[in-house]
Amino acid sequence: MLRVTFTLASVEYPGNETDHSALLAIKSQLVDHPGGILSSWNHSLHHCNWAGVFCGHKHRRVIWLHLNSSGLSGTISPFIGNLSFLQKIKLNNNSLYGPIPLEIGSLYRLKVLELTNNTLGGGIPANLSGCINLQVLVLGWNNLGGNVPIELRALSKLTVIEFMECNLTGPLFNVIQNLTSLEQIYAGGNAFTGTIPDSIADMRNLTIVSLVENLLTGRIPPSIFNLSSIQSLELALNQLEGSIPRAMHLNLLQITVLSLGGNNLTGPFPILFMNLTNLNFLGLSSCRFTGRVSLDFRQFQQLNSLDLSRMNLRGDINFISTLANSSNMQRLQL
């Protein structure tokens, strides 16, 4: 009878020992505060009841590992790759260091990988391309360095990428320009080079594009202004140049943040900005637009921050008088 019971338990909960051993290996490379989150990771509890560990109901395999802001230090064990049913890894806001384990690339069920705000290094592993169901890739505020691997263009289900301040270099859009499911791109504070391609218009689901403080060159493609879903477009502090066509059709009616300052933009002041009446922030600092500033701020009821500094505005500056009715204005730089 005991033998039968044991056999049934093994069938009902396959893989328990694999997951249990992998979790203990992960714990062995981490340092926790006394009485911290890993204190529950012991043999007195089933590992599905350990803090930060979530198992699926059917097979009792580990599907989520959530250890955000847990005061952990140490390295991420390669044994994390043995948690083959993982769908979400969230290790944000800790003090983890060392490389991102190559073994994560074997987790083909993984949908969310969040490792932001640690001190991880060693670059972005090319074999993350094996995470074919990955939707969210959040790696910002680490010391990764290097280029974004071209292999990541295979991750066709990605909706969010976040590479903020990771010391990354080289081209970005040759990797991501065909990832048409992308909704949010956060890649500011790096040294990305190259141009923004016209094909960005194919990313019809984009709501946020944040590429502030990189080394991007060339013009802002007119096609970007036809992305009707865009809510925030931040391209400030690059090396972009050229003009914005005055007669261009504009679909950015949902946009609330437009940040283009610190670039070498020239030509007539874009009249199309008059239609962006939902803006909360407009930043055009150091742009070299000429002619009349065609903005009536009485139409911008939501605007709370405006930066037109270092633009060498000349001629008709009557637009300033319309700022008197901007009741939400909190920050003004002229």
C-alpha cells in the first residue's frame, strides 16, 4: 500500500525534486538578511510555499520567481535554467552581480524577465533568443556593456524592452526594427548609434519610445509622427538633425510627452505641434527652429512643463502671453 501511494504521488507531482534542488542551488549563491525572504527556503516547507515562489496548480512546477526588492546580494545561479516551467522571473531592485546566466536561454516558456536595478555585468546573452515566448525584457540600470545581440530579433512576441543606463553600445534598431509587437521601448542613457529607420512606422502598437541621451544620428523619420498610439516620444540629447516637414499629416493625438531637445533640429518651427493639445510636457531646448513659434498655449490645458530654453527665439514671441492661462504649468524654461 505504501509503495502504491508513493508511486501515485510521483505521478501527480512530477519534477518536484528537480525544482527543489534548483531552488536550493539558487539560494546557495545569494546572501539574505537574517530572517529575510529566503529564511522560508528550508526543508520544513514544500518549496511551492516558499516566499517568492509560485507553482502551477496542475503539475506543481515552479512557474514564477518573484524576489523584487528583497535585499539580496550575490550571483544568479545557472541552476535557474533547471526550472523549466518558469514563466516569470522578477529579481528587480537587489544587489545582484556577475553575468546573466546563459542557462536562462533554455527557458522557452519564459514570458517575463525582469532584472533591473542590480549590478549585473557581462553583456546581454545572445542565447536569450531561445526564450521564444518572451514578452517583457527589463534589464535597466545594470553594468551590462556591449551590443544588443542581433539574435534577439527572433523574439517576435516582445512587447516591452527596457535597457535604461546599461552602458550598451552599437546599433539598436537593426535588432528591434522587425519586432512589430513592441509597445514600449526604454533605452535611454546608453551609447546606441545609428539612425531611426522609416520602418518604425511598422511598430503600430508603440505607446512609449524613450531613447534619451544616446548617440543616434540622422533625421527623425516623418513616419514616426503617424503612429497614432504613441503617448510618449523622448528623443532628447542625441545627434539628430534636419527639419520636421510643416505640411506633414499628424496622428500623434494621444501624445502627452514630446521631448526633442538637445538635438540639431533646424527649419521652420513645426506648425504641427499646434495639434498636440494633450501634452503634459514639451521639450525643445537647444533646437534651432526658425520663424514664428506657432503655439497658442490656451489650447494646451494639460501642459505642466515647457522647455524652450537655448532656442535663441527671435521675432514674434507673442506666444508667451498665452502662457498666462496655463493654470497647470509647474515648470517653465524659456
